[in-house]
Amino acid sequence: MVAPPGIPEPGPRYERGAHARREMFDALRSDADNTRHPSDGGGRAWVESSRAARASGHGQWTLLYEAGPHGVAVGGRILLQVSPFWHWSTPQTREPRAPGFTTVESLAEGVELAAETLDQQLLGIEVGGRALGPGERIRIVYGAGEAGARADRFAERESRFFVAVDGDGDGVREWIDESPAVDVAAGDAARLVLHLPAVARPGEETFLTVAVLDGGASAGVDFAGEVTFGDRAESVSLADTLVFTGAEAGVARVPIRVDAEGIVRVEARGPEGLEGISNPMRVSSEAPRIRFGDLHGHSNLSDGTGTPEDYFRYARTAAGLDFVSLTDHDHWGIPFLDARPELRARIRRAAEAAHEPGHFVTLHGYEWTSWLYGHRHVLYFDDGGGPWMSSLSPEFETPEQLWAALRGKPAMTLAHHSAGGPIATDWSIPPDPELEPLTEVVNVHGSSEAPDSPGPIYAPVAGNFVRDALNRGYALGFVGSGDSHDGHPGLAHIGSASGGLAAVVAEDLTREGLRRALQDRRTYATNGPRILLDVKLAGHAMGRSLAVASLGDEPGLVVDVVGTAELDRVDIVRSGAVVASAEGEGRSDLLISYPVRALRAGEYVYVRVVQRDGGAAWSSPFFLE
């Protein structure tokens, strides 16, 4: 295949990418190239009856499958793929008393069925006796035994029981057009989560986000009761109580105004031991606005939990974010979105419906899921979004081809989980300075910053950390984001060992305002908590490229941090090594000044904050010229 004009021809496959997962790429490419029989993917399926479950609860679901116009041949298969994410029971036919026990029944005389577990959450049902004819049906009862079947760990709407058909029995399957969906309800109220804006002006009315969540941080709990706010200074105007009637699904916004400058936190208590404390809010007439957002996450349209609409709703009403992007995979999960324009259109509609410039910004995006060069998410900053250029396509197989196709568009790419699992980034390819000025240094997979990082990524690759990329001379600012698959953008760290947030310094809360701030590297990263961090070198803000000659003989590095918990330490990182640390001494705030001597062109300096509870933040580096 010849590349279109302006798109580089792909080089020899695997020319680079020493850490590439070639077997994964080849399997996906082979599947895409397979010829499907007309009976593959034929028919329809639906839920006949159910004993519904709450998150992590047990239920029973009865499905009917009806063969399509080409039927299913003897030796053909109907496959039930229960969501392989978040602990659904694997369908099994051997142990009636164990979770996931599943029965299959032919409703067509003379058709015999043989069912067996093929893989995680995957049941294969082979047709025997005679072909299953057009319109003939089979019944599947998932959770037929006394233990039922365990549902998703997280609440979600439209959780799919994916059904595929290998109609001629050649081993090539295709998903039916519309697999049946069920809802999983939230559990009992278990968490009280409060969020304030990071920065507010004296006398400005803003909002406190209050969310009552279940134990897995899912929203939508059935909650009625009174939440009482704790003691506060006279300068803070806030209602004493908030009453939930049960109609709010556990989320609300409460007006708050603070007239005096300083750091404000709000404490609250609810019934049955519910309690929470907000992130710190800096009230200042001069401090730059810090916006917290999540630039990377997934819905159940690829390999995550919940609908796109619920993803954006959670980001605003439960997590209290300022901005968010849903970046579902191009060619991963079920189904593959690079072949489903109607589902991509649904994501775009959901993003536009939730977008409210000045209050809550949504960015269009997707994940370029390359198993050769590492995963990157693509962000678009215009109102319509941009094209999805599949990592499986020969035209967009390499990062260079992707960047060439994005050139001139209001777009940006970010490498993530770059130091290790599930696949490391190929740092032998220099990031495009225009289209990739930042990197996602932390997410649910852990930190890719450095081997000595708090909560390092699993399966790390030596020499492939972000600090190693900086040592190559790449000028990359830092953000965190969730890479959440649990439907909880902004709060992925509650349900997982790590999470991530992007802190962006931007007065203008619009798509264009965020694009300018990200392009200028006016950013820092956290692994979930909303830590306030301001770092200056000789008066210059973090992320800047600075001429050494303009800094003087001994420029001062000033760090102002306000944590969400007691600080363990603040590390100063210079050109590959921690050169100094300041102990937290049991405080949650720290202001330090550190002289940086004998700086040379080509060096970089950044700050890492570590809390005693495992929370962490990383400033974007200063780059010396």
C-alpha cells in the first residue's frame, strides 16, 4: 500500500522498538486481514431475563441468541465474551456450585450444543447434530448455579455481554452488530469526597463539589441524609449543611465564597461514619490559576467501564475536574473503534454535550495503541475533533507518520506508561517538539519518572524512564492522567494503586487556553491528589527553556508546596540525579529556597514532592540553554 502524499512511507517493520510486542501486533494485523464468511457475526442476541447485581455483587442473566440469515454450520461456534475487565466471573460449565456456572440450551430440535470455557471470561458454544438454521435460537443462562455470577467491580450502564459468531467453523469470528447490555448498580454509600477549585480570588463565588460514592468510588449511590460542614474561618461563606433527598444520586455542588487570602480546606461529616476533607484551595488575588484535569481514560466502548456520557458526567459532578478527555483505543478492546464510525461519533457527541467553556472543558481524543512503538493518546483542541488514524494502518504505523498526519492541526500527542508495562515507549524516536511537548509521567500503571520514583511502573525497562528521555536531550514537560478503565476520571487513584492528574496553569479555561498552556509546558503532574505546587528558578515559572547567561551566578530555586497530607520530602532533581532533599517534618506545606550553582547549557532541573500517604507530584523541568 502506498502512503498518501505528505505521509512518510513506513520503514521496515520493527526496525526500531526493541521493546515492541511484535506478537501482539502480528495477531491484530492477522485478524484484521482475515476473510470473514457471510455467516460470521450473523444473528442477534438479547437479555431475556435477569437477576441484576450491584457492583461486585452476584446475579443471573439469561440471554437468547438467534441465528442470522446464513445460520451457523455444524462445527461453527457462538462465543460469549463477558467483559474481561474488573472481575466478572468467567463462564464455566463444570462446577454448578461455583460462581459463573453457565448452562446452554438449544431451542431448535436436532441441534446439539457443546460448551466449554476457552479463556478468561470467554465461553465457546459449538454447534453439532445439524446446522443452526436462520432464526433458530439458543438460550444461555450465565450465573445459573446457586452462587450466581459476580458482576463488575464498578457500577456502570450498558455493560456488554459480547457475542461473536464463527459461522462456518474456520476459527475466524466476528462480533454481532449489537451485543446485549445490562446495568450494574452502585453499592452502598462508603465514601464522602470533597473538591474545591485549586485557586480562587478573594470574594469570588465558586463551588464545592460533594460526592457520596460507594467503596469502589462509583457514583450513583442511593443516598439520602444530611452532610454537615465543619468549623471554618469567618471569611468563609458556606452553608452549614447539605441535605440529600435521594434524587441527587449522591452528587451536589455547594456555593462557597472566601473573602480573605490564604489556604482553605473544607471538612464534612455524614451519617454512618461518612467523613471527608477537601483538597487545599489557595485564595489569592495574584496566584496563577491552576486547573486540574484528566487527559487520558477509557469507556466501555473500548476496554473500560461505563458509557462516554457517564464518563464526562463523573469527571464534572463526582471528581470536580476542570477539564477532561476520553481517549478510547483505536484498535483494542471490544469492538475496534477504528472500524466503527458510529461509535466514534457517539464519543464526539458526548464530549460536545458536556463542554462548557469557562466552567468545564472537554477535549476530543483517542489512543493510538501501537504495540510496536508504545501507546500515545492524541488530543484535539478544536470543536469538532479530528480523525482517528489507526496504529494498525500501514499509513500511520510509526510515530513519525502519525505526527506528519497531525501537522497543522490543533492537536497534541502524549506518550504514557513509557517506562514499562503494558508496553514501553520507543524513546529512540525523538518526540516531535511541536506535537509532543509533554509526557504523561504517571497513571494507573505507576510512575515512569525514574527507578527511584514513588510507586514505579510495573515491568520497568532499564534505561527507558522519562528521566532517561530527558538525558537524551528531549525537552518534555510533565503531566499525569488516569488512564482510568474504571469509569472514574479524576479519581482513578481511589480504585487502583496509582492514578494521575494534569495540573495546568491557565487563566483561560477554554480549549484554546488549555492548548497554549500545555504547549508552553505550564504544567505539573500528580499521581491523583490535588497537591498545590509552584516552582520558580530565578523568578521563572516551571517548564521554561532558559539561557544560562540570563540567570546569574547562583540562581535560586524556590518551591512552594501545599499537600493533601503530611509531606515526606521534596526532592531536587538535576540532570539525572537527586541532588538535594528537604524533609517534610510532619507538615503539609513547605516553602524552600535552594541555590543552584554552576548550571550549564543542556542541563535540566525539576522538583518531586512525596507525601507520607504515597501521594506525589512532579514539576515540569527547567531546560537550560
